Amino acid sequence: MPNRLSRETSPYLRQHAENPVDWYPWGEEAFRRAREEDKPTP
């Protein structure tokens, strides 16, 4: 099952779209999820 990276335009990110990891591209959605889960971000 593809993850969120399948919607990206970067070939590098899209090559990881089938990884069994719930990857998030860099952006507001990733930071919002980190805040909700109280996870540190840079």
C-alpha cells in the first residue's frame, strides 16, 4: 500500500512510496501530526 510520498513530485521521494513506513513529506501536515503526538521537531 503506497504511503503519502506517492503524491509527491520528487522522484527521490516517490521511490520510497512503497516503503512500509508512514512517511510524511516535509510540510504543515507533518508538523501538525508531530504536535498532536507531542513528538519533537527541528
